[in-house]
Amino acid sequence: MAQPPPDPHFVLRGTGAAVHALHFSCGGGEPDIPVLFSGSENGFIHVWNLKTHRVDAALDGHGRKSVCGLKTMDGKERLLSQGRDQRICLWDLAEGRTSVTDSVFTENVGFCRCSLLKVAEGRWLMATAAKALEEVQVLELPSKTSVCTLKPEVGAKLGMPMCLKLWQGSCGSQPSLLAGYEDGSVLLWNLSTGKVLSQLICHQEPVMSLDFDSEKAKGISGSSEKVLSIWSLNEQQNLQVQKTHRLVNAGISDITIRPDKKILATAGWDHRIRIFGWKKLKPLAVLDYHTATVHSVSFSDHKSPSDRLLAAGAKDHRISIWLIYTQT
Amino acid sequence: MAAALESALQAAGAGPCPGAEAVGAVRAALAAAGDPAALGERERARLGAFLRNLAAGPEEPAGPWRSLFLESPPDLAFCALTDSLAAPRPGWRLPAVPEVLEQFLRQGRLAALICELCQQHSRPGSVERHDALLGRIVCLPDLVGNGLQGRSPAAFFPQRYFPVLGGAVLQVLHNVSASLRGGLDCSVSFISHILGKVCVHGRQKEILSVLVPHLTDLTKSDCIWQRICWRLVECVPDRWMEAVVLGFVQRAPGADVLSRLLGNLVVKNKKAQFVVTQKMLLLQYGYTTAVLQNLLGYLALDGLRRALLIKVLQELLETWSSSSAVKHSPLEQQQYISKAILICLSHLKEPEIESCRQELLTSMMEGVKCHLDSSLPQIRRLGMIVAESISSKINTDGPVLTFQYEEDDEARELKSLLVQAAPLGVLPGLPDNENENADAALPPVLESNRKSTTATTHVMPDEESDAELDSDDDLIPYDMSEDKELKKTKAPVYIRDCIEVLTGSEDLDKWEEAVKALESLVRKNPVAAREVSVELAKILLHLEEKTCLEGFAELRQKAQVAVLTTDPIPVAQYLTSQFYSLNYSLRQRMDILDVLVLAARELSCPKGHGKTKHSGAQNPCIQFLPESGSSKDWRRIVDERIKSKTRRFAKGQSQVEQPSGPNEFNSLAGHFFFPLIQNFDRPLSTFDLLGEDHFVLGRLVHTLAVLMYLAVNTMAVTAMGKALLEFVWALRFHTDSYVRQGLLSCVSSILLSVPAERLLQDVTEELLETRSWLEDVVEKDPDGDCRRLALQNLLLMENLKKKLETAPS
């Protein structure tokens, strides 16, 4: 008989609204306190101290509109937050400051989270959905200069971009963008030419989330249907479906592969977090704690593997923190 | 010269035992005479008498007498030798004569003999001689065997002799070809006679396995050889034509070869035409698909013959679309005819189809109707496939018929017949066509194939071990059994809530939950369920699928079974009365039957007693697949029961001890059984069991068989058995084989369930009648399953008889 699934390591309460975005920043050395950023539907960003499990600060920068994406740029001092007020803000949190230093007005009304990729020291690329319905814009940060705008061919009928993932192969190679669209297809964009390299229709419904493992050139996507789709990128830069996994209940709102590429977690509309082995997509655990849709899952970037946490934020205002498969 | 021979023969005298000097003198004179064919009548007669005396003499002649038989004219020598075989007397002849005959064969004298006979065809009085020699040539193995009392040498076994004869025939044909090229007229009619007689004696395989490959090669580009071949088959007398044509059709490696060998035989010869267009297609059905392809391909290859092809197709379609043929002919024949139709269609060209489109359409409509009417799934599918094919052929641009059926190997094979119109001549040779070249070429190919397969199997494990390295095995999964479908609404807790939701609610989620919960609710609260049992049964019987709920039919059925087992008498009364009432669909009526059977099984099963649920799942030997509802499941269940039972009878008491408990079915069997058997012969306006609804009748009969079986050891069993025997008797000549199969299952159930003493005391006469009917079925029924079941029944009866004999009362 298999062991029963574990309970949450601890639970963070008090956001006061549904949690939509989570981001860990635990990579610092010993004096540094590991923190978890959480973005809520009421527009607040909470900074959770993972030692005391209390809120260190609550940031209000999106005009009480839901916060849907959080990223850090080099440590926990510089935070990037994306809100439904169509703005992406850059926060300076060093030495107790809580001010917005810069912001980008995306004019996009969708739910698509932005994607951030560090391409060089002090240089980042950020992909966001643009004002026009089907377009994706890639900006360079911190200069905010536009790198390219990715427009699908006329008549492609992809719908809105739903999720984005910027990635770069081994060092020096060109960064590319994977984007999941409303019609269920995943596109691979070449950022330098602005052209589609490959298109894969892997779902019947909008692609809600995707993650990509650039080492294995293999990715996974989830949609509002009952299926997870695993696809790979071959040497000819073609995306191919490798296998599909059928879920018990429909709807996946977020997928994250753990940084060590061993396991992945999905956030389900059925209130459950599912853990799979990444190599074969072997189902490992179903974590049933939340009482409403889980919106976001995130793995911590702790240096020591045994401390690595999994956080899940849900519509029931709670953030559950789990310690799972840390020994491997 | 002839005079010298004559004087030598005279000197040898007519005595019974010529001396060595006489033999020597005759040999020398023969050698001097030169061509033995030039001998005059008188010399021939004398020489013949001399040889006969030599072979029939009381003791072995001295000197080189054997050579004399090889040197003298072959017909005389052959006659003398076979004469002495035919009148056997013990003595020296027993081993010696066959030895001489063997030498005679080995030195090619047989070819010389046939050759000579061919050339003398026009001589007066030759007919009788020919017939006598023909008989001896063809029946030589029998003659030798009879003469030696079965101890004939290997060379005279039919398997050895007929290929030799085939070789001799070929040799003669070569001579014929040479003399034709030399401008001489030649007759092959004697060879045709040999061929015909050999074939009619059933030795097609031996002789044609030599002739066909060689003739195939020779006729490839030589029109003289082709004409010889055509002439050869045309000269075969009508009484042997069938055997020869059958042999060629079965052994030719392809339609084009057949066409070269036979020419336009079917157009010229009525008998051959009958064999090819009627007998092989409509009267017989044992040939392989390759033979069919040969035959129809042959018809399609020549303009004169194509008219026959169309005629054949029309006749085939007539049979295919005749409802009587569909009902009464065995499945194998129907498959054969379907194949032939498909092959015909593949050969037809656009203008030909155009000319008979209307007829094709008419037969297709009729045929598809009577096939879909059949209660055997294989026949229904056969009809669908053929109809689809015809429709796709006649409507090249319009809409075509499409059916839904299971795509298995058989369906694919049938469909492949329709597309391969072109590959004439590339057909692989038949397996029993012993072409040495092909055989010699085969083994290396096979070997390389084998190598490549082993190579691939070697690769596989490598890949797998690679995969194992890359697996998630180090991660041990947690228990995931709680990962169930998320329910939007809560399942109802009370049966009355369920009823409310099922009858009135518009909330589809609630409705789904109620359907899912009902069975367990009924089982949990039998008391509450009994209060509303009939109402519940009514609701469930009329329940229709509102949403596309997975496994709806199964859920509903389980709930129905639960209701019926909880409150059996009123619900069984309700269901059985509804089976015969107005305005139900066939599906609902069959549901009633299914539910009755499942409930009866649950009640009669000892494990079903008490609070144990789902007894069905615990019964290991029988699987019920109520959803598919195909006839096979029913039959299989009954068969398995019979089989297990039969074995037990033979072995005695050896079954595993089963948990015991009171049989709940005891008091209920009658309530399940009798209402069902009562009204079958009263047609309603919407439901006519004895008429077109014979499929439901088949299900009813099977249901009765299962109920009867389950009623074993109950009080009512004898009365039930009696009623059922009468029922079987009334329906025994039903045209539908599915119904007949059910009836035979009923008989098995009766034999197994009713105690033997009661059987003999109460229903002796019925039993005897049934027995004679069973014997009839075993012999005459066109359906193989029926014959098998009837045989099993007879065995059961035998066992019963034995049992009674061994245990005298």
C-alpha cells in the first residue's frame, strides 16, 4: 500500500483575496531571509518571510486590480509584477524601500503572464502579450526598448496568446519564445527573425500554461481539457507531441517544472496539485488541500535541495507550502 | 527382315515356356527388323503372343528376357506385363514382373507407348484397344497393388507414379510440338483422355504439379504450345472435364497463366462453363480466395469471357440478395459468395458497370435489407461490407453508403479484394504448387527474414534498458486512490430524492448524480426500496439518457438489477408483464430480459446471500457484458456453463467446494420464468415475436435457457422443464439460426437442471421427440454452431443415460 500523500508543510493565510501569482526568492546566502512573493486578486503583493511565516510587507501598486505575474531580477531586491491594470511594474525593495521605479504599459487586457529571461549581466528580455489581440511583444529590460513584435500570419486564427516561455539553449545560442494560444496550439518563435519556427496543435482548448526544459528540449502544456500534452523539439526545430496524459478532472491553470528537472507540479481547477516525474511523466502524488481552484504553483530556488519548497496559491485565499520529493 | 522375325517366332513356338535360345533369336531378329513400328499385323500378333507366354509361363525363362520387353513395341510389352499382373498366380512372376515394369517406366517406354497410341488414333478398331490401354496406364498403381496384394514397390505408389506419368505426357507433348513444327498433323486426344482419367481418379495434384509449371513456362511466348495446351483441355471428354478444370484452376499460379493454359475453353465447352460459372461459385464454397481470384481473373481477361463475368456477377448477386439464401445457407458459403462478388466488382470496368447499374442497385438494396435483418452479427457485417463496396462502385461521384462496423482482419481482407484489381500474374503461387525453383529460392529469403526479425528483437531490450536508466523509478508515488472525479453537486442520500430528481428535475448534474447513486442506495436501504420498488422499476425502465453520461446503460442496468433483487416478486411481475405489453422499443424489451437474467443469477448464487454486494463480480468463471449485448456473450455464457458441466459429469464429483447458503431463487424461479413463456405466440400491433422481431425472440429463448439453468435444485424446476420442452418443440423449425441456437441451449439447460429421474418419469415422450430432433439437427442444420450444440446435447443425454444405468434405483 502506497503511503498517503503528505499534508502541507505549512499554510500562509491572510492575503484576503484569491492568490494568482507566486514567486520564491531564496537563493541568497545565510544572512538572507528566504521570501515568497504572492500576488492577489485585490492588487496587493505580499512579501512572506519564510522563517517566521509572516507577511513582511504588502505592496499596493496595481490600483486594486489583480496581480497575475511576479518575477525577480537578480535577487529579491528588484521585483517585477504584472497586473490586470495593464501595467508591469519594477519595484525597488532594497533596504526596506517599497517603491515602483519603473513601469511598462502593455495595453493588453488578457490573462497572459509575462516571461522573463536573463540574457546577459544586467540585461533581460521580457515577453508580454501586446495590445493587438494576437501579438506578442518582446522588450529588453531595463532599457524597455522593443526587440521584436511577433505577429502570426494573417488568417492563422490562433486567438490570444495565453502563456509564454522565453528560453535559451546552451549559452550563446539565440533566445526563443514558446507561446501557447487560445486555439490550443503551441508556437515556437525565432526572436531574431520574428518568424514561426514550428507550430504544434496539442490541445482542443486554449493552452492555459506551459513549461519547457531546454536541456532535454522537451516541454509540457496544459489546457482547460483533461489532457496534459508532452512535446519535444527536434533538431530541425520541429515540435512533436511525445505523449499525452489523461487527467481525472479537466482544467490546468499552471504548470511548473522544478529547477532540477526531476518533477513537475500542476495547479488544477479541481482544487488539487498533481506531482509527476518529469522523465516519464509518472504520476507521483495528488495533493488535496485547497477548497477552490489552484491558480499558481511555484518551486523555490533554495541552494540546498532538502529545503526546496513547493508553493501553491488558490482561489480559497490560501497559500500552501509543501515539502515533497526533497531527498532525491 | 520381317520374315526373319517371323521365322524366329515360329521357331520359338507357341509353347508355354520359351527357352533362352528362342529369346535370343527373337531379340536379334527384332534388332534386325529396325523400327518396331513398321511391323506388320501378323508379326505384331505373334510377337504379342510370344511376350504373353513369356510373362505368363510357369517358370522364369532363362537368358536376357527382360531386355526383350524393353526392346519390343511398347504397347505389346505393356499389355503382356499388365496381363500377367491381372491374372496373378504364385511363382517367379511376383517380384520380377514389377521390376520389369519399373525398368519400363524408367527407360521412358511409357512416353513411347503414349506417343505410339497418339499416332495410331485413326486406325480402325483402335478405339477399344485405346480404352483398354488407357485404363491400364491410369490404373497401373492399382493393378500392381492388387497383383502384389498390397506389397507394391515404392515406384508404383500413386505419389511417385503420377508425376512420372506427367513427365511422360510432357515428353509426348514435346514430340507433338516438334512434329507440328515439322508440318505434320498430330492428335493429342489420347493425352487428353489420360489427363481426364487421372484427374477424375483424384490425382490432379500429382500430375498437374508436374504439368502446370512446365506448361506455364512453355506457353509464355510460344503460340504453338498455347494451341497444344488449349487443344489438350478441349479434347478432354465431358465426363472428365470437371475434374480437369478444377485441377487447373486450383493449381495455376495466376489468372493470366490460367488464361494461357485454358484458352477460351469456357466459351467452347458447355460442361466447363457450367463448372466455372456455376459449380465452383454457387454450389461449392471450399476454395481459397486465391482460387477465386484465379477463376474470376481468368474470366475477366478476354473479351469473349467478360460477358460470362457479368453474368456470373448477376447470379452471385441474385444469391446474395435472396433472403432465403441468407437465412438458410451456412456462414462460410455467404462469406465465399461475398468474396466472389467483391472480386467480380474489382474486375468490372466503368462502361460495364454503367450497363448494369440499375440491376446492381436493385440487388444491393434487397441484399442489404435481408442481411441487416439477420440476427447473426457476422452476416450483418458481411452485408454492410458488400453493400458499401457495390455502392462505391456504382456511385463514383454521388454519395455512397457507409456503415459502422468493427474493422477487423476479416473486414480488411474483404475490402482489400475490392481494390487489387490490377495485380494479375503477380499472385503468389499456391502453397501446394511444387515449383522446385520457387522452393529452392525460398529458404534463403526466409532465413534473412528470420535474421532481420531476430535483429530487431535484439534491439528492443537495448532500448528498454536505456529507457530504464531514464525512468522516474527512484521517485516512489504516494497513494493516489483518492483522486476521483470532482463532483459539482452532492449525490442524493435518499431513494425518494432520487425518484424526484429522475422524474422531474431539470438539473442535469443532479440527474447524473442520482443515476450514479441509485444502485448503492437501493442496496443499502432494502426496506425503503421495497416501499417504492415497482415505481422505481417503472422509472428505470423508461429512463432515457439525458446527458452523455459515461456508462449510462450499465448504471441503469445495475440499478434495475438491484431493485429486482431487493423486491423480486412484484418487480418481476411488473417487468415480465411489460415485456409483452404495447409501445415498448425492442431495446427496452431486451433490457427487461437482461435484467431478469442478471437478477436471477445474483439471487441463485450462494455468495449473493446476505449483505454481500455485487455477486456478479465475484463469480470468476462467467463474465457478463450486458452493454455490448451481442449474441456471442449469451452463447458463450451458456456454452461455458455446458462445457464446465459436461466435464464434471465425466470426471465425477471433483469441483471446488463452494460457499453454501439458501438458494434465494428457489421460491422465485417461477415468477421469473412462467410469465415470459406464456405469451410469445400472441402478436401485438407493435411487437410480433414470431414474425419480424425474431431477434428479440432469440434473446428471449436464450434468457429462458439461462433462467432454466439457474433454476437447478429449485422446486419448480420440473414444471419449468416441461413447459420449456414444449416451447422448444413449438419453435424447433425456426428459420433464424440464432433462435435455434437458443433452443438448443434451452435443451442443454433442461438436461442439466432437471433431475434425471424426473426427466424420465415426467417428460419421457417429449425427451424422445427432442432426441430425434437433435439427431436431425446434427446432420442437417446449415449452421455449424447449431450442429455443435446439438451434438453436445446428445452427449449430455448419453451421459444421463449412463448415469441412470450405473445407479439403479
